[in-house]
Amino acid sequence: MSETFWQRLDKAARSITPFGLTLFLVILSVVPMRIPGYAEIAPVLALMAVYHWAIYRPNLMPLWSIFVLGVLQDLLSGVPLGLYIIVFLTVYGVVLSQRRFFAGRSFLLYWLGFGIMAFCAAVESWFLASLWHLSLLNFETVFFQFLLSMGIFPFVAWVFLRWQQALLGPDQDVS
């Protein structure tokens, strides 16, 4: 029996969920807050999504989508074009290569893995931005951005895990 139009539409909508949620986080991360100094230390919400989907559903977040999200993050946040493209692709590649280690483990290990990746991403973005400006930038802001990301991650991860469980189901292939 062939699938109906509505079944195909439902399947397509579910398959673009990771990209759509990450795109929402890219846009949410650049919404102006009326908190002095927040823009410099705002957490990179899309990095949390890239990390999560690389572990749990990489088939729904191909490289081209990571690239597009990086371009959008760069353009909307005003950083040098290519900075978040490189950071997101690096995180995606490293996490994808270690996917078997992270998948199905405890939340604490999942969080620790994000912490390591977020710190490496922060150092990488600081290095690339310093290279772009030809001077060492203040690492304090990047460090506070990392700390804020670590503090927010459990809440964002909870939403992702519940969303995945409700709409996408478990990923069968962990290879």
C-alpha cells in the first residue's frame, strides 16, 4: 500500500525537525535582550543543537544543513563570515566520530561531552576571531559564554530529548 499525501507530509515534517529547531535557536540567540553586556556572552544555542543531533540523529542533520546554519549564525550575529561555519562543522565532525561513545550513556556523560566540545569550540572561535582581527581578543567573554552555555545546556537538552522521543522516536542505527 502506498503512503498517502498526508503521511508523506508528516514524514517530511518530522525529518526536518532537527534543522527547524536549530534554525529557531540561531534566530533566538540573536534576539536583543535588554541586559547590559549580554550580547558578548550570549550562549551559542545552535551549538547545543549541533551536538545533540550529531549524537542522536545525524541522518536528519547532514553536513549541508550544518553549513547553512553556520552561515546564518555568522550573518545574524555579526561575526566574521566563516567563524561559526568552521566551529559548527568541527564540532559536528568530532561528535559524529565519537557518536558510539556518547549514544545511550548517562546524562552526566552527555553533559560532560558537551562541556568539552563547547570549551573546544569557544577556544576555536576565540582563536579564529583573534586571527581575523590580528590581535589577541579578551578570552574572558568567551569563557563566560562557555559557562553560560554549560548552565543552560541541561534545559535545552531536556527539550531536545523529549521532542525526539515524542516526534522522532529512537534512532535505530548507532554505527
